[in-house]
Amino acid sequence: MARVAQWDIAVVYMKSALVVFLVVATQNYFKAVASEADAAHPNVLFIAVDDMNDWVGCLGSNRVPTPNIDALAARGLLFTNAHAPSPKCAPSRAAIHTGRRASTTGLYGNGNWWRPAFPHLVTLPHYFKQQGYYVAGGGKIHHHTDGFNPPDQWHEYFDLVGDKELIQEYFRRRGSNKKYLTNMPRHPNGSLDWGPMDVGDMEMGDGYTVKWASEFLSRQHDKPFFLAVGLFQPHLPFYAPSKYFDALPLEQVTLPINKPGDLDDVPTVGLELAEYRRNDLRMIEEFDSLEHCMQSYLCGIAHADTLIGKLMQALDASEYVQNTIIVFWSDHGYHFGEKDHYAKNTLWERSTHVPFIAIVPGLTTASTRCSHPVDLTCLYPTLTRLCQLPVPEGLDGVDISSLLRNPESDWAHPAITDFGQGNTTVRTTEWRYIRYHDGGEELYDRRQDPDEWHNLAADSRYVKVKQELQKWINTQPANSQPAKSAYDFDPDRYTWKHKQTGKTTQGNSQ
């Protein structure tokens, strides 16, 4: 009997062990399946900054320290020759989010809403939402003014907290009736202002966005996510915490060179673009100083850099760091006197060249650089392919996965930037070619003339160079889409009603 009992016990033990083995094996199997699914559909952390020049340390600038952006570049691949699809906020972001150039869509300016023009066009975040991702956004991702961010793009959205609004509370708490930090006679759009604020990083508008995004990363997510974090810095108004002004005294600010006679060889349309906001430039020079304005802009870069560091700390502390693609980009650059121009809106290097960093687990190599030209319409096809989603048809953007894998692989594509109908620049490693709608041309040898001071377009020695570059230009650019004034926009229902046709477009459908 004892032997039978012992045998029974042994059988029970073996059965129990088998059950445990099967349970563990099953759990491991499903973990492996889940892991494979996670690898197939990684998360995306999509980080945008606004109006940020290539004035970051990893791109060779020493104007202001950017340790966190530099550290981000050290995690993956830095594109040293990346360019905006347009030198203005709304058209650049429309091109990035649709994967289609302005010359294809006719979305050329801040006055063109994209949704009523293209009711059925699926943007990048909306596409990820349709493909089963949990999609969240905060701050400035699409253009930030009314009508550019339809609710159906997202599962959740944290609205931009504007520093222009915060400054009013800032003055109220100090018992002041002032509205601006500077004493300029004009403040166009209520935003041409700059200076220090006695607040901390997280009390600024972008600080609220980063706090929201950090909380998002601390949550448990049962499906892959697409998290878009849009920082408004260093966009006007150039406000930043005062500590950055203490670290960057005015005497350390060196203005870019505004070369006398630089515009003598620029054609008519180029001159018109350069003249835009020149009245503001002269006003700044007369009533304040361009150095002070630029100091505030640089402090905005430093403030944005700190917030990016905090965002990366939140990612590193989360369970998602090993399976999250990170892209970091700016929508365009900003002039501070180069070519006697202020702000953006040109087709020269200062307006188009932007920071662009990509970190793709298992694909990119830490601390690598790519000098091939790319423009940011690449984000739509590249991210969808990396996440193993079907790449939609009709995109102008070029998938750069091969460059992520090998930054020195063969590459035949230039970077292309549109601004206004019929105005396009083509940027290669060696050249910048600009063609304006009236036939005016500019050609710069970037190897010998990095400041683009010598227009070679009229030199007969470069006819073949121009012919090769012209092949990339859309010779039948789309007409501009209707302006905002063509619609009645209802922000509560998020609908646009065309005043002439009566057609209503929804922005809140699922």
C-alpha cells in the first residue's frame, strides 16, 4: 500500500509539474507572440519643435548649449542635410502630415485649411489611428490656430497652452497692466515680443505639454501608441525662463552676417520674399535691438532643449523605451538679418535647413550621421513602413528606411521645398537651385558658398547642372486652395461650410 501511495503521489507530482510546465510554456509562448507583435508594431514618439534653426550643438553650432538634443542625436541617426517641405508653419506641417508637397495639394500658406480642401485625405496620425494604434497628441502638431486640428485625428489631445496667454496672467500676478515685455510701437499678430519671465520651465506653455506627455508614458497601454508631442518653442513670442538669459548674456550673442550687396544678384520674386517683414526688422533695430530679439530666441531653444530632456527622462523611466521609434524635427528655420530678412518665408538655406533625428530600435546605430539630402515629407512613408503598416498610395514623400539602416547607402533624391505656387527649391549635397513662378532662378554651390552669396544661375557653365535639378520641380503646381475667408468655420462643431457652395465638411467624425 505504501508503494501504491508513493506511486500515486509521484503521479500527482508529475501531473502537477506537467500542468505547471504547460502553463509556463503557454505564458512564454504568448509573451513571445506579444513580443513579436510589439516588434512588428513599435510605438512612435513624434517630437516637433517650432521655427527651430539648425543652431544645435550636434549640427556644429555653439550659439546656445543644447545638451539634450545632442544626447538625442547620440542615441541614433542625425540627418545633417534635412529640410522643411515649406518655410512656413501651416504648409510645412500639412506636407509632413499628408506626405504630399504643397505643389501637389495647393496648401501654400497659413491661410489654407487642409481638411475642407481635402475631406478624405488621411493624415499621418489619423492613419495610425485607423490601423489600430492608440493615437494621442499634445501642443502644436498641426498648425495651432482654429480649424487646423480636427478632433477625429486623435483618441486624445492635450491642447496647446500658449505663452501669449500666459504673459497676461504673468503681468496680472505682478499687478501690472502691461501686455508685452518690449516697448515696440507695433506687435504684429500680438506675438512680436520677447524677453525673460521669472518662471520655471514647467510653468511655461510647453511645460504643460511635456507634463501631459510624461503622464501618458507612465500609463499602461494595451496596444501600440503613436504619441505626438509638439513644442511651440522657440516660436514668437520669444519668451523663456529668466535663467537662460542669465546663462546667455547679451554680449555673447553674435548676429548672422547681413552681407552688403548680397541681394544684388537675386531675381524679382526672391527680392519680394526677402522684403517680407523687413519693416519689422527695421523696427526691431530702431526700437530695441536685433541682438536682444535673437538672445530671446536662443533662450527659447535652450528652454525647449530642457523640456526635451524631461520628455526623454519620462520615456526612459517607462516600459516602452526599448520598443519606441523616436523622431525629432523642426518645421522650418528662421532668419535674423541674413539677406536683410527677418523670420521665415524664403527658399534659402536659413529658412529650409532643420534639425532631424531618428532613433529606430534594431535599425539605427547610435551616434551616426547622414549627409544625404532629405525633406520631411519622408516621415509619412517611413514611419508607416517601419511599423509594418501598408504604405498609402499617392505620397510624394520618399521612404528613408535604407538611410536609417546605412546612412552612407546610395541616395539619388534631393530635398524639395515649396513656397507659394510655382516657387520651389531643390537641395542636393552640392547645390541649391531655386526656380520662381516668373522664371527667375538662383543657383548656389554649397561646397564653395555655404552662405549662398553668389548666384550662379546666369553663368553658362552651369546650364547642365540646372537642367538636372529642374527635373525634380513640379512644372504644373497645384492652384492655391481656397482661403479661410471662403468658409464659415464652427469651432464647437468643428465644421467648415463653404460660403458659395454650401458644402459642409466635418472635422469630428470617427
